[in-house]
Amino acid sequence: MSPALAGVLQLTALTAALALAYRPLGDYMAAVYASPKHLRIEKVIYRCIGANADAEMRWPAYLRGVLAFSAAGVLLLYLLQRVQGGLPLSLGFASISPDQAFNTAASFVTNTNWQSYSGEQAMGHVVQTAGLAVQNFVSAATGMAVAVALVRGFARSRTGDLGNFWADLVRGTIRVLVPIAVLGALVLVACGAVQNFSGIHEVGQFMGGAQQTNGGAVASQEVIKELGTNGGGYFNANSAHPFENPNAFTNLFEIFLILVIPFALTRTFGKLVGNVKQGYAILATMGVIWLGFTALMMWTESAHGGPALQAAGAAMEGKETRFGVGASSIFSVATTLTSTGAVDAFHSSFTAFGGGIQLLGMMLGELAPGGVGSGLYGMLVMAIIAVFIAGLMVGRTPEYLGKKIGTREIKLAACYLLITPTLVLGFAAASMVLPDALGSMLNTKALGAGSHGFSEVLYAYTSGANNNGSAFAGLNANTPWYNTTIGLAMLFGRFLPMVFVLALAGSLAEQQPVPQTAGTLRTEKPLFAGLLVGTILIITGLTYFPALALGPLAEGLS
């Protein structure tokens, strides 16, 4: 079987699996967030944290809950790392330095999971499980809660109420993420992923000598890192490590975990607003972009020119022979179009244009299908922009789902769009003029490395500000400058957009729905899905094309 055919068959199987899970999972999540009842374990949690889960919140109160919970998470995870040297099961590792502890705490609380350290050489079992794995669950649940709050803004009228953050957070964790994660962990363990609390072992090598390795609760963390679109690996090699990702089946299963909730949330959206066709339109937009990027990546990597490369199986450098070009291409697109950051191949080793596709996927805002929760609310903001543009073209007041898109709404949506480019381009520009920051580029003296070195820096801030977490891996980011600035990019890139999303949700929830007329733009039709795809690509292209031209495009054309 040719590598190209194998890749197509895997993509077909993945699409079929996602289609089978779409309706039941989407309906289930809609029932979870619409249910008036609380489980017994949820009531215990509410009593422990002192929350009244039945109290409705307007957007400022909902936002205060998000920020307070996240700030507490950053502080606790920071302290846990700083005292690691005195904790049991620390495997003899020292406490984490202040700048790296801040960077890691910001990373995992923001659902980014950017790692400037080697997991198996820095973090003990307690920090991995009680710190990092816990944040993998609750950071994902926070993103889902904000997405549901925006959906309620469309569904409700003249109230301003968006639900209760604490109830949404707990339900998303207990009823959605935990059950799927338990089943997924069992699958990974059955297929060879490790799950233990063993210490460090010295293992003999085939060619002589020995190396040290350690185990850990890998399968349980692996499943939620993918399911919650987190991405932080137990090992430095991430999902290219056989302890995390043993074989071709687990590789495809992990891609499925990455995509299943973001895609299914479009069904949840349709159910909660009372029109599943609206969910299908958003799904179609996400699906077209995802399939287009995947096909382009597979072609770019498989068609890499030159007889030597063709004889070796195209661009296999930096890729696992267990997976090959096709599966690695599918995985890399899935992670960069979501806020996952997991890798089963090293992105810096992809072709120049392949690296550009990865960068562009993150620059879109990671909304096809995007991160858990963040992909849906990002796509809905883009939908508001699209109907505003359509309204300008036909001379009508734009409306979406019966809500008028006025001055306030479009200003909030515009602010949402401007935050990430400001962070990415601003920090990248500053890094290119500071000698210490330039010294972190490991390929500055190699042939054509000027553009590749710039791509490394651009990728780092694009990944951080978009809460992705993957890296080009040629950049030494474990320095005070990069630890601090990428940490700030992750925090601002996560929570500033949430401010505008929740303010937008509150504004929409206060409106009285307007009746549909013959002149109303039908946003459930293919025409609108096409308009939405075009809007996303044009806005991203106009924003980032100069930076892409200096990086991957210049390298690919050199």
C-alpha cells in the first residue's frame, strides 16, 4: 500500500468515526448544560467551594468566576512546582525555577500546555498528576463553559443572564470530560501506553550503553491532554514517544479525541438555540477548512521534491516510522487547527510550506474545529463579522440568530479579533531586535536559516497567544525572556478574548429577538458557510501575510 493511499484511508476512517460520534455526543452535551438537576457529587463540590449553582449570572459575574478560578489555578500550580523538591514521588527532581514555574502554570491554566522543559527530566509524579493533569480537565471545562455562555446569549432574550459559571464548570468536568477520559485511558492502556508510578530505571541500549527512563500515570494524562485539546506531554517527545502513543491505532485514536468534542459542540450549539441547521452550517465551515488544510499538508509533505527524498519516502526526517507522512500530516493539522499542541512528529522538520500551513492553522484563531469551547466561541464571533460584512453589502442591518448586530456587538467582536495578532506580532518583533532573544534561535547560521529562525520565533508566539502549545523545537525557549513573554502571551491570549466574548454574550442576551423576514440572511444555508470560510481566510491573510512572507514562504521559495 502506498503512503498516500494509507493516509487517505486513515483520514476516511477518522471522518467516519467523528460522524458517528457527532450526534449522540452533541445531544448529550446539550442535555448536560440545559439540565436543571445536579448530581449528588456535584452538590458536594458546590458545598465545598461555597457556590450557589442555581443562581443566574450576568456577564460581569460570570467573568469574575472565570478569572478568579483561573487565577487560583495559576497560583496553586506555581506553588506546587516551587516546592516540588520536598514532595513525595518527586523522583529526586529539584524545585522548578521561578520563571519556568510561572510559564508552566500560565501554560496549563490557559489550556496552552506550552512546555519549555523536558517532562521526564523535570516533573515528578505529584506535579504531573495533582497539578498538570488536573488543569488539563478544568481548563478545558472553563473553555466549554464560556462557549455555552455565548450560546445562551443567542438563545435568551431580555434577561442578560448567562447561566452559572460554577455549574457549567463542574458539569463539563464531571459529566463530559471525566467519563470519556476514563474510557479513553482504558483503550490506551490496552494498546500499550504505560500507567504507573514507577521511579527512574536504567535501560540498556541496543548499540551499547544505557539510558535512564521513568514511567508515570501516562495514559490517564495522555487521554485528557488530547480530549481537552491541551497538548502537554509526559515526555519531551510528546505523542511521538511510544509510552504515550504506542502504535498506528492509538495515533488515530488520539486524533479522534482531539477533534470529537470541538466538532460535536456545533450540534450542542444547534440544539441549545433551537435550530440544528445553524449547527450544521458552523460544522460545514469547520469541516471544509479542516479537510482542506489536511489535504494540502499531505500533498505538501508527500510531494517534497528530489530523488533522494522520494526514495526515502518523502519528508520522513523528524517523523515516526510507526506513523509515516500521512498520519503525521493529519495529526499536525488536527493539533494546529485546535488548541492542542500535541505532536507525533517534530514540526520544525516539516517542509517549509508544511510549517507555513501549521502556522496559518493557528493564525486562523484555531477555530476549525478549534479548542474545546474556544473553537466554537471563536467561530461564532467570526460568524458575527461575516453577517456584518453581508449586511454592508446589501444595505441591511445585520442579524444573526434573530439578534441585531449593532455598534456595540461589532466593536466587541473586532476587539476579540485584534488581541491575538497584537500579541503575536508585537512580541515577535521585540524578539527580533534583542540580542539575547536572537541567540535562542539554534539555526541562525545554517543555510537559509534566517527565514527559518524567524519562523521559530513567530511560531512560538503564535502558539502561545493562540493557546496551542506546540513548538518548532529549534528555539531554546527556556530563557527568562521567552518564559516571561510567552507566559504573558498565553495569559492575555486566553483571558482577554474571554472578556469580550462574555460581554458580547451579555449584550445579545439583553436583546429582544427580531422576526425573520424575506430580506433576512439565511445563516443556515451553504451560501453563508461559504461567506464565513472566505471571511476567516481573508481576515487572517491580510493580518499575517507579511510575517508569513518573511518566514515559511521565504524559506520555501529559497
